[in-house]
Amino acid sequence: MKTYLVFVTCCVIGFSTFAHADVCSSECEDEFICECHPFKMQESDAQGAYNACRSELDAQIGPLSTICTPGCQDTSQMTAVADGAANCAEEGSDEDENEEGDDDEAGSAACAAADPPPDEQPSVPTECTMANAGRCECSSETNFTTYTWWLQGQQRCFTTYHPNIGAQILPVLFLMQCYACDTLSGLGMNRLNAAPVEAARRYGFAAVGLSTQDSDWTFANDGVVNRSIPQACGDEYSKDYVYLRHIMEFLEASTDFDHTQIYTSGFSQNSMFAAYAAFCFESNVVGIWQAGSGMV
């Protein structure tokens, strides 16, 4: 009986709060129409996407739960997206069209090296700073971190996005993009509404952007597999194997990433490197996404 009374009290309070709820804030409106609705539109029509976002808001799940007041009433713009009558006016949209890092032709020449080299040249992945940045583009956005170190005479970098850094250990998705030249925009790691970042934020995984200053991956044993070398996995075969190994060791030492639940992804040449990483680090990689080339 006591439990029953508590339940009824909770329900009445909840009903009263929802019935007299304030209109959603402008921040909530922005998240709803600029982030949630476009994301849900990938799998539904405008009305279905609205319903899905509204359900998340009311249930207080997903990114809307951190911004919106529970049960707040739709603004006119939030209601309008259900009919496709409202769109998000994003800043810099003309520039963003080519910033996802999806075009494998965006960088056929070798990337520029730092001139002069940075003052600090760490030998293991180290958080990027003004003193060690060199040719690496350091992210300063919340929950993004760029790491850099020197490997076989070359500066290497990778950038991570963790939607709940310091509070949760998450599985990891590797985003292979050799043509990005380690730039954040080329990796799609430069803003929250970039496709891989938004997916990580909504579905609860960490994203790691991998690249190279060579504009091409160095495949082990020149890409040759035979009876003598059936699986060319080792430091002696490829500098990019060493690059992967250092990142795997970094993730294993971290308390934010699950190094036993890593997924790799890529298109074309990056697809083949995604498979190579999975073959060589089979105790870490549990899934591969490939397109444009490759065979598993």
C-alpha cells in the first residue's frame, strides 16, 4: 500500500508539471530542430522524426535530456518541423559541405610537414599543446582531445571524441581517413554536428580519428600476403602498424575507452586499412565496416 501511494503521488506530480510546463528554451529548440530532427530524418519522414525526438525529450533520454526541461511545451519551430516547415539555419553551412572527410580524393598529395618542428617531440601519444602541436591540428572543443607524438622520424596524431569523458568507459569506433592529413575537418572531428560525432553522442560510443601525413597508408609487406608471411603484423612490416599499436596501447591504459570493444571503419583505401587493423589486433577489434574496397 505504501508503494502504491508513492507511485500515485509521483504520477500526479508529473501530470501537474507536464500540464503546466513552460515553453521549451531556445537551447532546447536548437538541439531539437538542428541536431535531433535531422539525425532521425535519416531513417524516417519529418513527422516520424519529430515523434522520435519528442519521445526522447519526454522520456528524458539522449542529448535532449541534458538541455530540455522535462515535459516542456513545443516552440512554434519545434512543431513546424513535423511538417517539414522549419529548418535549422546553421552557421557556416557553405563551408561545412566539404568538411566531413568523406571524399577520398580530398588530398592526393603528401601533407605539409611542420616548419620548424615543434619544441617538444614526445615519443608516446601526448595531449596536444602549443609546444608540441607542430603540424598536428589540436582540438580545443569540449570532449575532443588531440594527441601527438613522434614515430620513426615523423610526427603522428589522432583525435578522440568521448561524449561523457571521465564518467563512463565506452566502446570505440576508429575512423580511418588517410587523406585528411590529420586535419580535424578532414576527419569529421571538428564539430558536434559532424556525422560521426553526432552518432557517437547519440548512441554512446567514443570516436577516434586516425590519419597520416603521407596521404596514403603504408600497408605491411607492400600489401603482399603469401605462405611465408600469411599475416604481416609487426613493427618490422609497416610504420602504420606501429602507429596502430601505439594507439591500442594508449586506449588500453586509459580509463575512458574499452580497448576490447573496438570497431574499425573506412571507405576505399581506408576500408582496407580498417580490415588490416582488425586482422592484426583481433583481440581488440570486434567489428569492421567497409565500403568501396576490401574483402573479409
